[in-house]
Amino acid sequence: MEAPSSRLPASPGAPLKLAARRDSSAGEADSDSTREIKRHFRVCRFIMETGVKLGMRSVPVATACVLYHRFFKRVNLAAYEPYLVAMSCLYLAGKVEEQHIRTRDIINVSHRYFNSGSAPLECDKEFWDLRDSVVQCELVILRQLNFQVSFEHPHKYLLHYLLSVKSLVNRHAWYRTPVAETSWALLRDFYHGAMCIHHTAQHIAIAMVYLAINSYGVELPDGEKQWWQVLCDDVTKADIDAVISDLLQLYDMEAKCI
């Protein structure tokens, strides 16, 4: 059930109006569902790039993406400005993960994202209206998610799995192939799609290592169990394949969004 007084203006500020124009020209022949998926992909790319420019760590950025995906799982995309929601998700994620980001910084970085080379916004009525919209939207997100905004991410599991796999692999083979770097990059990409909220954290982490290892042909010693069964006893090959399939579909979506 939608919270009372939770409607937000569809275009609260100039940067967001430009964002809407940027997205509206792509994929007009696509179905509504495909257009929505592409829109969410682009907005999550905005979250990632803005988070980097704000100096946010990987976990707060991941939390912002999960907040965004969970919010739009509950509400209609047409009822809310997705880039405003994304800005509020960055703001809220900073609080949740104890890396507080000022609303002014979020607004200015977002403004530069859509208006390359422009000066920071003046503290005029437009700025304060946009700031109020970001804060109001944060409350809407909290109500829609029933204030459940703490999530278990795959990052700590991925670190543990990589250290475990490293101990099983020939030292020279490990340093010749960027398995660790690739695994982290794959995990970052995974948050561009809503599938990051459909799989468990352990299964995502195992699948990222599995895909990276197989991409570089790294061989692990045989045993009674597969290496991924030793690291995570409740994961199956079907679980790993499902995560990888979702990621590959996301890369196909990325190619269509360029």
C-alpha cells in the first residue's frame, strides 16, 4: 500500500529534466518492459558514476543501487522521477553505511553529470527546491521499504572466497591472471540490474569468482567436492548458472543502451 503524501513532482529540477530528455530518445520501438529495464540500467549507471565522483566506497554505492531497485519493485516507474530517486538513494545509503554525503554535493555532482562543464548551482530557489525534493524523496523511500534499509552484500563473501581460491591456485598462475580484479568488476556491474535483489549474497559472490576463473582458464585442484561447494555448502551449479545468465543478459542490455 502506498504511503500517504508520497507523490513527487516528475521533474523537480533542471538537471533531472535534461535526464528525462536524454533517456526519451532511446528505444522507442521497444516494449514498455524493455524500456523500463533500459531506463533502470541508465539510472544505476548514474548512481555508480556519481558515487565514484562523490568518493563513496563500494558498499554504500551498492546499497544505493539496492535501495533504488527495491523501491521501484514496489512502485510504478511513471509515478516517480527515477533520477531524483537515485539522488535520494545515494543520500540515504551514505547514512545507512556511515559515509555521510552532503545533499549539496550530491546535487552539484548530479548537475555536472547532466550539464558537463557547468558551474555549481547557486543557492537560489531552484537549488533549495531540488534539495527539498531529495529530502522528501528519502522519506518516501523509507516508507515504501518499511524502513528496512540494511542489506547483506556479497562483498565480504567475495573477499573471503578470493582469498580461499588464491590459496588453492598456483602462485604464478594467480598473479598472471586478474581473477580478483575481474571478480570485483563483475560484482560492480551486477548492481546495474534488479537481479542483485533476487539472488543471495553468497551465491552472487561464488558466481563472480566462478565466471572470472573460467574466463581465464585457471585450474583448481580436484577433490571430493567442487571448490565452490566447499566454500558455500548450499549453492548448486544451477544457482551459479542463474546468476551468470542474469549478468550476461545485463551485458546484452548494456550494448543496446549505448
